[in-house]
Amino acid sequence: MKHNNTRQLVFGAVMGITIVVLLALTVGLFTVYTGSYNVAATWDHPPLVRWGLDTAMENSVAAQALEVEPPAEFSQAAITAGATRYKAMCQHCHGGPGVAKADWAMGMLPQPPHLPDVIPRWQPREVFWLVKHGLRLSGMPALGPTHDDAAIWDITAFVMELPGMTAQDYASTVPYETEHSH
């Protein structure tokens, strides 16, 4: 008798799981094929979807960056070179100490983070990986195809300095002429 009860419980559990999976698949396909999920950049994802996307991105970057070996330290020359590149290619989306993002960047979803606020959560190897490989469906381009690793490490060196900078420090990192000649 116990054997039959166990068999019935297992069968019931398998059937329940199968029904839930088929229902989820049906809802997913319905959503995909009817266009009922709003993909406009003016409409944020529901909180559960946002959490899932953010968590997946953070965990993926951490895992992918494990093989990246950062330099022992960043030289002042690397930080200065990174400042030039950052101000030319990154500032419009990410801003800087005392510098707001470009108006058009406010229409991006997900919003590019203000890097001085979020960089303390990231390791240099992860910043390097993000700059080199970009982020799919986020507007963050991959600089690896167009820039060598040394240039990407320079950007990383500068980005890692952002949290400790004042607006005055940031403004003095690269003169106006150098910033616009890149």
C-alpha cells in the first residue's frame, strides 16, 4: 500500500510540474507573439523582471571577469590617458563628479549608472570586462573590437578613481583642449 501511495505522489508531483511548465511556456509564447510586452525605453520593466535582469548581469560579469588579470597598480599616466578617453567616449552617458549625463542619455533604458556612485561595487577586472565586452541590450558598447587592452585598462584606471574625485578634481584631470581633440 505504501508503494502505491509513493508512486501516486511522485506521479502527481511530475504532472503538477509538467502543467506549470507548459502553462509558463504558453504564457511566454503568447507574450512574445502578441507583442503584449512593452519594449519602449520610456517604460521600465516590472520590478521582478528588473531584479532578474540586474542580478543576471552582475553575476554574469563577475563570473566572466574571473579570468581577467588586472595590473598590480595603475600609473598616473594610465589614469590621465583613461581620463581623456572617458571624457570623450563615456561621460555623455555616465557623467562624472559635477558633470551630468547628456540629456539624451536620460531616455535610455536601463539608465546608464552615474559611475562615481556605483564603481565601489565593482572590481577593476569587472570594469575592464564591461568596457571591453559591453552589455547586450543596454546601449553599453563593446570597446574591445576597436581599442586594445592597454587603452581599456587606462579607462578602467580612471573609472576606478571616480568615487574619490571632487568636481574640481574631475574638471582638472584633462584640459578642455585635450578632452575635445580625441
